[in-house]
Amino acid sequence: MNPVETASETSSALTFRSVGKSFLAGQRRISALRNVSLDLSGGVTALIGPDGAGKTTLLRLAAGLLLPDDGSIESFGLNTANAGDSLHRLTGYMPQRFGLYEDLSILENLNLYADLHGMDRGERQQRFDDLMRMTGLAKFNERLAGRLSGGMKQKLGLACTLINRPRLLLLDEPSVGVDPVSRRELWRIIETLARDFAATVLLSTAYMDEAERCDRVILLNQGSILRQGSPAEFHSLTAGRGFKLSSPVLSNRIIQQRADGLPGTIDAVVQGEAVRVILRPDAKPDWQACFSEADRLQSESASPRLEDAFIMLLLEQRPLEKMPAPICVIETESKAALSTTHQPPIIEVDAVDRWFGDFQAVKKLSFQVSQGEIFGLLGANGAGKTTTFRMLCGLLPVSNGKLSVAGVDLRRAAAKARSRLGYMSQKFSLYGQLSVRQNLEFFSHAYGLRNRQRQQRISWALQQFDLQEFADTNSTDLALGYKQRLALACALMHEPAILFLDEPTSGIDPLARREFWTRINQLAGQGVTILVTTHFMEEAEYCDRLLIMREGDILAAGTPAEIKRLGSQPARAPADNMEEAFIRLVETSEAAT
């Protein structure tokens, strides 16, 4: 009999009872989950928490890929310890790196996964048609998976996961590395499954705006459930404690630095045209401690959001863990004095093309970046961002045009320019079998540091990035947030004038993201020029200027405020945020072609 029919219709989709799970790492046993209990039935539930909290372990346990050391797990009344094939038929699991076969077409991948599920060939066509319509991939059936954009790969991975019409869908960070348009399409599919097909969905995410869309949220920390409930229940924890600060004479970066220095501040982050500040329950807004009348500070209340509660609850658990100390500047600085536009350009791109055979990835691209500027490069998957980045780093030659970095023509002296550049790639690209210290030694040597200077920079990196206790740990064994710290430290060993960051915060939690951007803002304040690509639109607000690419060309350029105004035209309601402006600009461009 079909296991879908034998599984109890009245049982919960997923039940954890006092579940514990640990792993052996070298000579140490690490507890990944501790006494976890939960019960899910219908709807979409978000699993959130810092890196290493146990989210992936929980999902693998739920899928039956791991068995608990303590407690029990049931899915639709079936115990995962002995359900075997029955659980496989009821559950769809999509890991972070879904196993597509890149040399097979979309249709061939679907057929392969249908074979694995033993699907009768007679029922496949209708199922494939439904999935292709749901994911919008129908017209790409014959395209090889390896030639799909990141967003299309994620949608194909989801289609393969849905082959068996699972009643329980488990998704491990399905939108990491996906542009806003594709991310919205993924969420449309997920919400349709929950609403129209009564599927229970449990997904992990590092993005709090995604968790806001869910019916329920589970916050994990250090293997335990810290809190669970609806987004509204999380909102109530910080109600009345949020403020938006702005000034016509101070930049948001300065406002953020000053507000973050106040004793009662839990969080201060740029949000749109203002800085969002969350205060502790016993703190009162005392803006005069860091702002004068000449600053013309404006303050208004801010509605609570899930990310505020996330930050507050985690900081309560680890109050001694401090982010890099921000500078609280007392004297008034005008926006004109802080502007980078009067600085000479340190990066100049003039009518640059890049061809791969008969495919033009970048088309007559022109822009300039000033010293000390944070410049954001945005675009949908496949827009040409990474190709542009690689050309700017001297890793790819331009096909046509001129490209100058730090006063050096990259067509003539790429090696000389690279000595002034730091690069942090989207994927962790250090040497996994080398320790933290060995990676620092290798990169300092590669950048030409010798003897005393080399040792000084290694000591600086270990201390500045709080890596001392992990100095002898292999980098592959680090948590994602610490891998990111190490990667940034290696990129800064030779004190570069320009820092290239390719999707640097992809998949990391809000606390780690804030720590990262505190460091980046400090570097920019010291005159380092930052070029960053990101799919996380809130991060685009941290940039001084933005360039949005589409199909290798410039779609829009300007400050974050200018981009949002462009996204409000023609005759449309103002774009509430950068993501909405981005989606509107891309869709308007696609409709015109």
C-alpha cells in the first residue's frame, strides 16, 4: 500500500520529542542539538539562528538522513528510525547545495529524479508540465543545468525535490546567492505549495525578511530552541523600542556610528534614508549624548520587526561578545565634507566589453569609483557582475575598452595593480586543510610581506578578527562566520587600497552581517575603496553609490535614494525599499525588450 495512504492523516507532519544529536570532531564531541521539541502541522515555518546553531542538523534529522542520539522524531506518525522508504515518499528535502547534474538538461534532471522515486513513466508528463509551469522553466527544457543562472538552478532543484509531491517539504537556505527577482519567484512557489496543496514547509534562512513571511518562526541557538512563535509574537518583544534617526547634515554612516556608541543601544543599522536604532528595555532615547543641535537630528518611532528581536535575544545570550568598536564622533561633520565625489577616481572603466566566444557578457560598460567610496554592483544572476569583478581584479582580460585601477592600466600592468587590491570571493576560497595561522602565513607571503612586517600583520589579523583561539584549527572546520572573518583578514594582510567583496555575506546571520559591515565602514573611513556585489538589498543601502546591471549593460546608477526614485517611475507609487525598486527596474527593462 502507498505510504502516503497508510500514514496517519491526523498525525502531525513533524514532531521532535526531546531530541539530542552530537558529532565527534577530532578528540571533541560537539552537541549540535540539545533537548529540542517541536510540533509542526501545515503552513510555512522558518528556522533561524546564527551560524552553527544546528539548523542543518535539525533538517537532516527531519528528513531521516540522520538519527537522533536522544529522544524521538515522527513524521505523519512514522518514526524516522525505522520508517525508511515510507518517509522518503512523504518528504522532500533540498539541501544548501542541491545535487543537480550539470551535464544533463533540465528535462534529463527531472527524469533522473523521477527514476529515483520510481515514478511511472505514464504519470511523468503531467507532473513535469505542472512543475515547469510552477517554476517558469518550461521554455528552457533542453538547456543544460550547468548553463542556468543561480536562480534558475535553485528553481530546478526545487522542482526535482517536488517530483514525488511531498507532504513535508524541508528546505535548507533555498534562496542563498539568488537575486531578488528569483527569490520572489521561489517564495511564490513555496507559498503556493502550503496554500493550495496543504504541504507543511520547514525552511532555514539567514534573511529575516523571509522569516517575516512565514506562519511560524523557530529561533535556534547553540543547539537549543531559544524561542518559537508567530512573527507578531517576536515583534512584541521590541515594540516601542525602535527609532529612525536622520539628519540633513550628517551621513547615515556617521549617525550609525554615533548611535551605536550609546550605552542603551542594542542595534543601529542603516535602513533606507535613516538609521534604525533599537534600545534596551530600560534605556531612554538620549540622543544629546552623541548629537548636538547643529546636527539637526530628526527622530521618529519605528515599527517592530523580526530582525530586532533576533538581535536582542541573541545578544542577551552572549552579552560579552562585542562587535568591532565603532567610533563615536562628537564634532559635527557635514555631508559635503564626508562626500567621496570630490575625490579623484581610483577606478575608471571606459567602454569595456568582454566576450566569451560569441557571447557578450559585458557591453560597453563605463563608470568611475572614488577613493574611500563604498560602491555596490547589483544585478540579477547572470547580469555580468562577477565577470566585471574579475576584470577589475586583473583575473580576466578585457576584450575592448580601457580599465584603470589605482592608476594602473590593467591591460598593461595587471600584476602591479593586483598588489594594491584585496579580494574576498563569494565562496570560501582559502585552503581548508591549512590552519588559520597557516592561511595567514601563506597569504602574507604571497603578498610579499617578509620577516617582522609579516609577523606583525599575522598578529594583527588574529587579534583584530578574534581568531586567536582558532589559530591552529583547520579553516575547513570553522563556522561560516569565522571563515568569513579569516577570508577578510587574508584579503587585508597587505593593507590594500581597494577591497573587492563578491557576495561577502551570503548565508550569514544578521549578527555576523552587522559585524562585517562595521569593519567595512571603518575601512572606508580610513580611505580604503570598497567594491561589493550583493543580492541582499538591505546591504545596498550601506553603499555610497550603486550600479545595477542587466545582461552585461547598465540598467541604473546613482545613490540608493536615486535608485529608489528611479524605481518609482513612471507614475507609480514610491518604492518602499531597495528590493522593490530593483524588481521594478528589472521588470520594466524586461518588458521593454
